[in-house]
Amino acid sequence: MMLPAPVSYHTKRGSISRSQRPLREVLLTRARITNLGLCLLAGVAAVSLLLNLGHYFSRPPAFVVSSALLPAPHLSTVGYDSQLQALDHLVMVPGHAIWKGTAPGRILDEQNWLLEPYQATRGRIEAFYNHVARGVEIALGDEHALLVFSGGQTKKASTTTEAESYLRLAHAARLLPDAHFARATTEDAALDSYQNLLFALARFREYTGRWPARVTVVGYEFKRRRYTELHRAALRWPEARFTYVGVDPEGEDMTAARNGERENGFLPYAQDVYGCHDFLLAKRRSRNVAKRFHSYFSSAPELAGLLNWCPGPHDGGQTALYPGPLPWDHLH
């Protein structure tokens, strides 16, 4: 019996049916539908890339915080005693300059201060001292108060911060009871008045393990509206639990100061509530001479969303308030 002649695979591709072709050749053959699918996928990927790039560059940059990187609320190296856990009143004094001295008799000496040109008057230096003294007085009058001096390393000529220099001044002037007074501390990262308030709240959480129920700010009287109408509202802090104590320089014509506050402080913040665009952002950058970052994403993780918040066109404009939950939402 004769067997069928073997099929030759050297014949033209078209002369052999699919069922007669080797399985390997069939599997490796590119189909028209595969080419079409690749083209469609490539097109979708390109459009998606363009949309994402457009969205990225249309918004201010933001830090991305992974919840996996956040430590437990009570870090192993930090201990909170019963006194600290009983505190519920934040008394914040924002820094405006850096005191270089150590001797109490030379606190008002201009040579012992790093000042801006417009601050080089005796009245301004006395106002700085009065801010410190008034903050101490309020904190000592309330056993549930924590005094926080707030202000970063804003001068190239100094390795210290505004806050540290204010606390050092308070000790040098013997305003505080002793060198180990636990209800006074520093917040060393703030670069402007909005950050003074926000970061002081975060520092309170970092230092005590809890959030305050009341806030008192001691600063210039001519900055009252900036704090009470703009910064407080931006943080959605209850008005009934917020107190502002204004202390202006004595014997100084405040007309120029009030005009400067309106043009360079109140109005810019009224248009850029969180201070994270253009003019106000440039001021922060110019003051961050040591290229420092704050620690509050870790020590106050409940504020991560607010710390990242920088509203733009997609959020309703630069005055759009942060819409997420805040630790003090329950306060009235």
C-alpha cells in the first residue's frame, strides 16, 4: 500500500491551507486585527499622556504623602506627661526678626538684632520685646496654655531661627519662671504669617500629642485683620475660639506700616488665601535661606491634606477653602 506523498513546505504560502501549515508558523503569523489593536492602544496612551501632562503643569506642585510612611501618632522617642496632655490653649507669638544677643541688658540694642531696613527703629525692637512679654504673660496666666514662638531661619547671617531667638530672649530677660519651663517651645519652620498660625497648630499637636481648643495670637495690631479675617478663615478655625492681641510700636507713625500691610499683606492674601502662588510664594522662597522642610506631615498627619492644599483654577480659584476634614471641625 502506497503512503501519501509528504507535503512540501517550500511551496508558496498561499498554496497551503491553514490546517496544513505547521502550528508554530500559524501562531507567529501577525494578524491584521493585532496591528489595528496596537494602533488603537498607542493612540489612547498618547491622548492619556497629553491630558495628564496638561493637568500636571496647570496646577502648583504638591508633595505626595504615602500613608505607609507616616509613623504612629505617638512616636517611640516622644513621651507625653500628664501636664502636657492637659494643655488645650495655644498662645502663638510670630517672629519678625532674629535676636543675636545673650545679655538681658542689650535686648533693645539694634546691633543685637538682624533686621530688615524698615525695622531699624527703636520702636520696632521694643514691639518685638513686648510681643514676647505679652505672650509669656498670657501663658503664665493660664495653666492650660502652651506658648509657641513661631518663625524659621530667615536670615543668611544667622544659623538660628526667629522662634529660637525669641525663646532665648524670654529666658535672658527672665520673663519665664526658669530654664526648664515646659509650657514654652518653638516652631522653627514658618516663613510667613499664614504658616506661623498653621505650623503653630501642628507644633502644638507635635509637642502635646493633642490639638488645642483655643488659640490666642500676639502680634502687631495693624496685622489684626490679616489673622482674624484671612488666616483664621483659611484654616476654618472657629471665630469664637480665636483671640488676637495687637501690640504696635509706641511713638511711631503707623501710617506707612498700615499702608504696607494693606498692599503687601492683606490684599495679596485676600487673593491667594493659602499664600502658595506667585508673589507670596516668592516671599516664602526668599526667606527659606537654609532650604529647610517642616516635619508636620509626620508629626501631625491629620493635616496632610491641608498642608498640601494649594487651590487653582480646577478648584474654583485661589480663594477656594480647603474642603477636607480638619481636627477642629467639632469645635464651635
